[in-house]
Amino acid sequence: MSLIILFKIEEKFNYLKWNFENKAILKKILLPTLSLVLWIGLTEELVFRGLIQTILEDDHNILIAAIICNVVFMLLHLIWEREETIPQLPGLWLMGMVLTEAKWFYGSLGMPWGLHAGWILGISLLESAKLITYTDSAGNYIVGVKQKPLAGIMGILSLLITAIILWCLTMF
């Protein structure tokens, strides 16, 4: 839902346009992409929120453990496409913190795995099928450097809103 809201807001402000003529590509890439993102999401959540976070909590309070764990999470993303990843580092750290919050509030890795896989799936499908095109009015600082949502204000706001919603859901 957070990605749908993010891209609908960007559409409303004329930062992007939809290329629905490319939707046929989705049929070809959906199953392999879904399989890959479920595996990546599960692996990263087991390693970071499951293993590293838990080990760090033995020696540190939960917030310090989360900060350290998510700095490692953020930095390890530099292994892939370093130039495109550097502007996303703050967003990656915040994403990790939101995923940690999901683990804290829901007591298992199910919610962070679902969020993580959902975000990767949505972005991957949109990029691979070329379903959106950013307009000239979309500034890098708004939609993200090189059109990467984690490197822009809109993506950061989307993560913050997700964090607030997760927190609010635990109140009921």
C-alpha cells in the first residue's frame, strides 16, 4: 500500500506518468521476480533482524542494537551498484529501522519479511516493466536520485508513514 500511495501522490503532482501499454511484460516477469524477492526478503530478514539484531541485543539495549544492525544492513547494500546505492544509504538505514520496528511490534519476522519483499517486488516490477516514467518536473531530491525512491523525499516520507501506521496498528 505504501508504494501505491507514494506513486499515486507523485502522479497527482505530475512527477510521473504511467506506461500501462507495458503491462503485458508483467505476465512474463511476475513469477520469477516474486520468487526472487521472497527469497531475498527472507534471507535479509533472517540475517539482519533475526540473527544480527538478536546477537547485538545480548550486549546492547534494543535501540543501540537496531542502529548498529541497520548501519551494517545499509553498508552491505554497497556491494551492488555502488554509484546508485550511495544516495540511497539514508533511506536504506531508515528502511531497516522500519523493518526492525515491525519485528518488535509483531514479535516475528513475518511482518518485516512481507514488507521487505513487497517493497522490492513493487519497485522491481515497475522498473523492469518500465511502467512509470518520471517527468521533467520531478526533481531528484523529491522522487529520488536516479529515480530511486529511497534516495528522495517522497520515499523517505513513505517509510516514515509506514512506521507510524505500524505503530498505530499495535495500539488496537
